[in-house]
Amino acid sequence: MNERRHIRERVESLRKTLNYHNYRYYVLDAPEISDEQYDRLLEELRQLEHENPDLITSDSPTQRVGAAPVETFGVIEHRVPLLSLSNAFTADELRAWWKRTSDHLGTSEFATVCEPKIDGLAVALTYINGRLSTGATRGDGFRGEDITQNLRTVRSIPLSVSGGAPPRFEVRGEVYLPKSGFKKLNERRAAQGLPLFANPRNAASGSVRQLDPAITAERPLDIIVYGLGWAEGTSLPSTHWEMMKVLRSLGFKTNPLITLASSLEEAQRVYDRWVQQRDDWRFESDGMVVKVDSLRMQDELGSVGREPRWAIAFKFPAVQGTTKLKDIGINVGRTGSLNPYAILEPVQVGGVVISRAALHNEEDIHRKDIRIGDTVIIQRAGDVIPEIVGPVTSLRTGEEREFSMPMSCPVCGSDVQKPESEAVHRCTNAACPAQALERIKHFTGRDAMDIDGLGEKLCAALFSAELIKDVADIYYLTKQDLLKLDRMAEKSAANIISAIRSSKERPLSRLIFALGIPHVGQEYAELLARRYESIDSLAAASTEELASLHSIGPKIAESIVAFFGQSRNLEIMQKLRQAGVRLSRHRDAASPVKTQSLDGLTFVFTGKMERFSRPEAEARVRELGGRVTQDVSRRVSYLVMGDEPGSKASRARELGVSVIDEAEFLRLLGDG
Ligand code: IVH
């Protein structure tokens, strides 16, 4: 029987280890072992349990997935109802709530806890003797659905909690789908021809309310716990803040962003900051919940109907709105692509008036069944171009018109073609003026030659005044030329000329990108600049040679060869050379040396820095030839983490991107 004891001990030890690593990975976002190592341990446990089924317990890490599908969900009565929150939409409304609360309490001396309001769905989890016993939806607040088997598949929900927990208690939190998971899920659904989810909340709710837990298990659901429902048999802390600490110590995932605020002004400051930062959060959030911290005060305040007086949701400016799609316009891009865009009845979304939105291509318009005249849902996220989510089909009158791409270019009238393998329609006229102008705009842009002051409007003005016809003409502009334009001041003209001059020294990678060779984006431009030392050597490369480069496919190789095969493009290179634009990796000994120490490196910033504002830090990186992006991906070289970082830090660690602090960043800049 010694053997038996040995097995039992091994099983227990494996469970403990697996639970610990599960917690490191899913709750703390700080794994200590690799996925393979984890899987190996899990497999060993599975094997032992298979051979000794009597040792299986409900909280074993092997038991997350595996329950059979059900016909319907059972009902769970909530012992303490799940309340909802009243809303404040303006600073005045928050102030009014603050005043009511102080009046009610008879003091203005109270602290609050500010928390992001997570856009997911509320769940109540009951633990009995340390083990997850039931998990329920909110339902009508009094009775919810029993979704225990589905919630067990959410890896950040502990199946058992450490010692020291009350014998029976219920925690409450929000189950949600991270933005990245939502995007992937919809991409997968699009590929399978399934209807898309309108937003992460619908996707989360659809995922959790699956009758088959195996489907729920495939969705990357997460939880953030925001409170205690009830507890038996222990004395509890006296504040919400302390309570959250206790829940965290029991192994629940709480929100690291929660912040104490002891005055209205402090709460307002937290809100202002979050409005700026929330695009970086991993979850969707539509507001900030403000909760009175003292639990005694919460009791004293009580609730009106289903809404507690002790909390309020201060909504963030809406990012979705509805409006009418008046028409669909067409822009001709620099590669001749016909890009449809939505012309909208102007509408306020998140404090910004929107009258245009992106519509990617014809297929996309048809897939979403968007028709001219439709009432459409539009969505704005941060600074990105607003997008159309879809039509509100219930509001159709029958007057709506389906859209189809024109057969001739709206700018030059030439034929339009759509290659079988692509989703875009293209104008076939390489000399189409729309293309020429777009190429110029692209060339001067921030990620390309970065000519300060020569923005899209000015490019268009210079182009229509026929002062420039191609990108090389920019380097032959004089101050007198610029002064011919309306409202051009002496000083700005001088600045622009000087910006044009300094752009002559940009690194080769930028020039390659700026030329706008179809399919050659920034990443490929960098790769080519590392492989070829000048435009001339790149222009001389054959398709085979290019295609043999790692990660350059035949399509890109052909596109490069075709570009340099056009005499018009070779003339442009010649004009650039004569104007003194650097066309090679190395500078002539004579030209001034400007260090480009960050060339080829990509940075993402998160959190606040001491020495720099975000735009300053980004400008420094660009000055030294580096790049800045918003999203963490494997291609990012460094994530610079300031104070109160967002979710990017953990994403970076997941992907193995180097995470550095401000001091290290300064060293890279050469300032440290
Ligand atoms: S507190 C009174 N805190 O918002 C207590 N709720 O409109 C209400 N929610 O049903 C819950 N994040 O689903 C609270 N940090 C948070 C929250 C949060 C999201 C949801 C929750 C609730 C709804 C109330």
C-alpha cells in the first residue's frame, strides 16, 4: 500500500504545482515555466488519474473541460441580489452624486475606489470549503442561470482557493473576452462564413452561455473579480479596498488599475487619465465605477430599487453611434487601388463629429450587407479612422441601394480591374493623377521621409498648382515656389524648405518605404535596406535573388522588379540623386553625420514616464531613426514601461519582447 500512498502524494503535489503555474500564467500574467513544461506535468497527472479514477476530484486541473453538454441551464437563486449601477454621463452628474453621498453620510470625508467598468457579463461564483461550487449569471438580479461547467473552463477562475478563505462565500466579477481574443474569434468566424459578433461583450456572453462547455473552453475568456457577494463564518475587512486585497490573496484576479480617490477632484483626475489610456487596455470598458470605500458607509447608504447609492458608473464618451449612410465615395490610392469610404450624416461619437468612415473593399461592404441609405452603427477606437460595424436592418425602408464598384476610375476614367487573387479593384492607368498625388503624400509622411510641414493638404495644393508632379520634384522646390500658394507665410515656407533639405539624409530603409513600391511596407523596406546597400543594388536585383531572401515571397519580388523596370521610376531615382538625396546605406564622407542609432528598432510605450511626455519620447525615437507603434507584436524591439502601465506589458512578456524601464530607455537614447 506504500505504492498507493506514493501515487496519492504525487497526484497532490502535481495539482499544487499545476494550480500554482496556472495562477502565475492566467491571474498574474507572469508565467515561470513554458507551456510545454506545463503540458508535461498536466499529462502526468492525467495519466495517474486515468489509472486511479478514485483519486479524481472536482477541483483537479484536469477537470476544467470535459463536462457533457446540457439541454438547458438550471436556475440559481442569488442569496444577495446582484445590483446594477446608476450612470453619470458628465462631470456635473458625478459632482451631484458626490454631493448627495456626502449629504446622506453627513460628512464629505469619505474615500472611494475607482475601477474600470469592464464590458462583459456579471457572474457570481460560490465557493464551499475552498472549492468552486457554482457559477451563475446575473439573470434578473435575483435568479440567474447555472453556468458552472462553462465557467470552470475559464482558466483565471480558481477551481479551489487557498487556506484562510471563509468556509462559504460568493465572489462577483465580470467575465469578458479580451479585445485581442475578440478580434481573433471574429476573424475565425469570418473565415468559416459564420455571423460576426458585434462587440466583445456579445462575444463573451455568447461564449459563456453555450450549452456545450467544450465550445466555451475554446474561447479565450478571462475574469476580473470586483467584489464579495456574501461570506459566512469569518470577519471581513472594513473597506472595499482591503476586501479586494483579501480576494487577490485568495488567488482571484482583481484589476491592478483600481485606485483610491479621497476627493471628487482626485476621482475626476483618474477618469481623465483613463479616458486617454483605455484604448491600451486589454479589455473593453465603457466607464469608471466609483465606489464608496467604507463598507459601513455602504450599508448606511443602502440602495434605491436595484441601484446602490454607494456606487456610480461614470461613463466614458461613447465610441459607438448610429447614423445614416448617405453615400459611398471612392478614393484612389497610390497603387491605384479604389478605396471606398462612407459619407455619413455627421454624428457625435465620443465627443468627435464623424462624417466619414472607412469601408475596406467591395467584398467587405457586401459581407456586412451595407447599403446606401442604411442606418449604420459606427465605431471609433482612439485615433483610428472610424469604422462601420454594420447596418441596422430593422430600420430599412426598402429605398436602400446596393453598392457596386465603378468600372472606370473616378479620377482619370481609365479601366478598373480586379485581380482574381485580391480583394481590391485598381485603376489600370499608372499615370493616373490621383495615384501620383497619393504617392507624394505617402513619400512625405511621418513613417516615410518625414518632411515636417509638408502634410497632405500642402502636397495637394502643390500638386494642383503643378509645382510638383512626382516625389523628386519636392527637392527642387524653392521658397518662392511655396510663396505662390495661398496663405503661405515667409516663415513657414522657410521651415518647409529646411525640412525638405534635412529629409535628404533619411536612412535607406525609409527611402525604400517612401518610394511606395506596391506590397513593400516598413518591415520589408527595413529588411531590404539591410540586404542591399543602395537603391542601385536593389534596382539591379533579379526576381529570383529577391525571392530567395527570407520572408520575401514571389509577389513582393515581382513587384520590386516591376517597379524598377519602369523608366519613369528610374528617372525619378536620377532626379533624387541629382538633388542630393542619399540613395545608399552609407553617407559620403562629406555629408554631415546624424546618428541613427535606433535605426531598425521598433518601440511601444505604455504608462507614464517622468522625463518625457509620450509625444516627446516618440519624437526622440524617430529622430534617431527608430519606429514607434501602438500594438505589441513580435516585431517590436522594446516595450518601454512607465508608471501605471497598461496591459501591453504582460502582452510583451508573453511574446518575449524586451520590456525596459525609463532609465534603460534613456541609455538607449544616449542620455542615460
Ligand atoms: S460593481 C453595485 N464593479 O456593471 C454593484 N460592476 O451596471 C454593481 N461591472 O452588473 C457591481 N465592472 O456586470 C461593479 N468594477 C466593476 C464592474 C461592474 C463591470 C458591471 C457588472 C454589473 C454592471 C452594473
